[in-house]
Amino acid sequence: MCVILIRSVILYVLVIFAVRLMGKRQLGELQPSELVITILVSNIATLPIEDVNIPIIVGVTPILSLVCFEVMVSWINLRLPELRRLISGSPKIIIRNGCIERDIMRELRFSVDDLLMALRSKDIFDIGEVQYAIVETTGSVSVMKKQPLDTPTRQDMKIAAECSEPPVLIIADGKFIPQAMESVKLSKAAVEMLLSANKMSLNDVFIMTADSSGSCYIADKQGTPPMIVTLGEKK
């Protein structure tokens, strides 16, 4: 039992390392070659766990070999677009200028139900709103709505707005996150002073975010309504 546990931990760490080495992608975003490698790695990793008579090196060696092969293929793909298209394919337009490309859908074996489901995932329930729809190499569908039906932007409405970075998490479950605080140029003393001004302590905070302008969102552990304050202000 102890041997199986040790083998499981070793292979778990190895598979995590292999996945991290291949890059951060969700399952639905994997290219065909990446999906094949992922399936093979998961199957190979189970063999030394199920059969203790199989040396663990028999599982480790092919996993590392496959991951190194995938990294090499990815590196080559960056420099040879033709090979990338051969391995991963190329995006296909299934709706062009509002018209459905039936030949492309047949080529991709993409049914009408598949198309409607993909559009609904983009919050589009009326296919008449679509100008272009493209099936990416990962199988996901990218959609561009017709201009008169698209959501207007601030630029369209001539509303001035400054670019700003999103808030970052600076306190999680009563603990500071130093790197995040540095990114928004906040000191522990300034945050503690803000909490004290609002009659809170560090241990009371469940989540606290802040942006570069000093605007802070604070939610406590008691479940009371969160508050939004600015450094130097009181609740």
C-alpha cells in the first residue's frame, strides 16, 4: 500500500509538471496534438500505479519523452506555419456576411444544432444577428455580430474614459499578498490604517481588492454587506 502511495505521488507531481510545461490551456482550448499528448500521458501514468510489478521508470520515461516531443513540435510550429496548419488545421468560416456556409459545415461535420449551441454560448439566440462565425482549430466558435446589432462602446457613444488596470487581490482570508500590494503600490501600514478607520482588523477581512487609484473592495468574514472605500476615506 505504501509503495502504491509513493508511486502515485511521484507520478502526480510528474504529470502536473508535464501539463505546466505544455502551457496553460483549458481542456476545450487544446490543439489536436496537445489533446493526444494529454490522453497518452494520463494513460501511461496509470500503468505503474495499477501494477506494482512495472518499474516506475517505465512510466516516467515515456511521459517525459512525450512532453519533450510536444515542446519540440510547438517550437517548430512557431517557425513553420505550413507544418502548424498540417498538424492543427486552420480556422474555417461557417457564417460569412450573414450567410451560412453549408459546404464548410459539412466538411467539419458541424450540425445546425452544434452551430446554434455555439452561438448560445456567446449569448446569441438569433442567428440573424451574426455577421461572421469562425470555427477555430480548437473547435470553439468565434462570432462577430452585425454592426447595427452589436453592443455600443464608449468610443461609439463619444464618452471619454481613461484606461486602467483591473483590481488585484491584496488580502485573502486575513493574509496579505505582498506581490499584489507592490503592483498597486500599497503598503501594509496604509491598508491597516484604512481597515482601522473602518473599525476592522486584518483578521476580520475575507477578501480585499484594490486598484491603482486606491479604490478598495472589502468583504469581511461575518458575511455583512461588502463595502467599497478609497484610501483616506471612511465608510
